[in-house]
Amino acid sequence: MPVAPEDLVRGPVHGDSLARRVGRGAVRPFRPADDVQALAEHGAWIQHPVTTGRRIAVTGLRGGAGKSTVAALVASAFARYRQDRVLALDVDPELGSLALRLGARPRNTPSELAGLDLGAAPFEDVEPRLTRLGESLWALPGHRGTIGGDMDGGVYRAVGVPLSRFFGIAVTDCGAGISTDLHRAVLSAAHAQVLVTPATVDGAASVGRALDWMNASGFQDLVTRTLVVFAVQSPHLTRLADVRKAGEILAEAGVGSVKLRFDRHLATGSVLDTGRLAYATRVTAIVIAAEALRRALTA
């Protein structure tokens, strides 16, 4: 018997504790002017106009890194602040969780659209095949809840690339890894990459290996259009990487980095409720979206 993911959550969980929410409200009038200005600048970048649609690939070297969560956060941030259409596209060939995070029930999957001529069809013919999630956000889930399928690089080239022409921003959630034919197809068409990795020593080291592979595999130009997100997945981790130091090393190669702190609401693994995200999470989502778009516009 199918069970809805939200039915497994014991109760509403807020990303911030009650004490933190009360404390933040008390100090809000005294926030430094520099913090307010920085947030305003990031907000302006999210709303930056584009002449052609920008494709942002969200990747992760291993499952469970938080890739789908980051993709959902970024797509939601774009949809909230932009006036044009935003697409959240799932091309994970396994049981990707982007649709779950966004609360999207599939009408079609990419594989089911591969036979259509999306390059010539008007949006009015394509829109009923997508899942609309709000005023400006649409989703195309990658599966119907079963393992397997025929998602590959050819399907992405036939569906993901032509579909993106209808949207100002297309956020693509890839499966784990970066070296398959599917990943090569997504990265080849990407204007920017958000690479998600655990904020651990091993996670930081894996970023270096991934960038080395990109430089050796024909993706040198995408390296400087990459933003690394170090995701803290537990409040009890003791072997966290020195994200500040890792960021300084990455910056020397032109790669950006952001730390996504642990969030109790995200940790439930269910549908995102932006009203229950920790304040720091909402700010970080804006920062990631803004920086990803800034890098995408240099392509």
C-alpha cells in the first residue's frame, strides 16, 4: 500500500528551534548594514534578466549528499523571486527525490517525452505534460516511483535541452556521479554547475578529484562556472572539513563555495515547506541561486 512521505513525518518540524526564532526576531532590527546590503545584492542577481534560458546542473559525486535538496531549494528560490518561468528537471535514472522534495506528482517523465519534437512545439502544447507547482515553477519528475528506466544522455539531449528554451532558468537534478554519458550530456549543455558534497574531510577531497576529472575530460570552461555547496548533514558530525580553508583553495581555481548548515526541517526528507526552513537555510538558498546565475551568465 503506497504511503505518502509527508504521512511519515511525526509532526511539523521547523528548521530553527523556538529559542533561535525568538532570538532572531529580537536582534533583527540591529542587523549590520553590510549583511542587509549583501542579501539585497544576491536578491538582485536572482532577478537578473536573461536573453536566453540558463541551464544550471546540480550534481553530487555520491548518493545522499543533499543534491536533490539543494536543487529543490535553488529552483524554489528562483521561482519566488523571478518573473519568468522556472523549470525543475529530474534526470536521475534511479529513484531521485527532487519530485518528493517539491511535492510534484508526475504527469510525464523525460523518457516519455523523448519522442516528441520539443524544438518545434509551442509551450501551450508542452505545458500540460509538466507538473505546475506555483505561479512560475514547473517540474518534470524523472520517474514514477519505480527503479530503472531508460534515462540516458540521448533522452536528455532530446528533452532537457529543447525544453529549457521555454524557461528563464532550468535547474537539472542529476543522478549521483559525473562521468556517465548522461552526466556528460548535462554538463556539456550546462551554463553553470552546482556541485554538492558533504561538509566532511572526505567530501572536500572528492571535490578536488571531481575538478581534476573535469579538467581532463573537456570541461575546463565549466570549472570556473562551478559553485561547490558543502552540506552539513548532521548536527553531531565531528569530522567537518575546514570549509573556509577549502573555499580559499577552490577560489584560486576560480571555483566558488558555500556552506549549507544543518536544518532540522530538511533532515525530515519530506516535502519542503519554505515557511519552516531555518532562516540561515533560506538565506543560503538565495546565495546559491544568485551565485549560480552569476556564473551561468558568464557562459
